[in-house]
Amino acid sequence: MSDSPGLDRFLAADPRDVDCEQALEILDVYVEMVLEDAPGLAARRFPGVAVHLAACGPCDEDFQGLLAAAGATP
């Protein structure tokens, strides 16, 4: 595609990806579902958040931090 990996990632973005603001709005609910041993259910219930966390390092760090604060690992 191009000489820029960042540009390639942007151009290949999943259309289901929600933005950071939307992901962070419901991140606590998503984390609760994961903690209830339902990570697959969380991803099915909120596919845009799952896609976003896979693509956005800072939001995934927030997600991992919430899981760690709760004493869990994904």
C-alpha cells in the first residue's frame, strides 16, 4: 500500500471500530463483562469496542489497567 505502516493501518481500519470517546464511555461495562468470565460475550455485545481495543493502544492500556486494578487478567 504505502511506505507508512501507520497510514496502512488507518486505511485498513475496520468500519465497526468505534472512536475512543465511545469506547471509553462503556469501557467499565465491557470490563465487568470480561470479569464475569464472559470475554466472548463482551466482544459479541460490543463488537465496536472489541475492534477498537485491538486497534487503539491507549484505549487498550486503559482496558488492561482496569482489569489489573480489579485483579484480573484477560
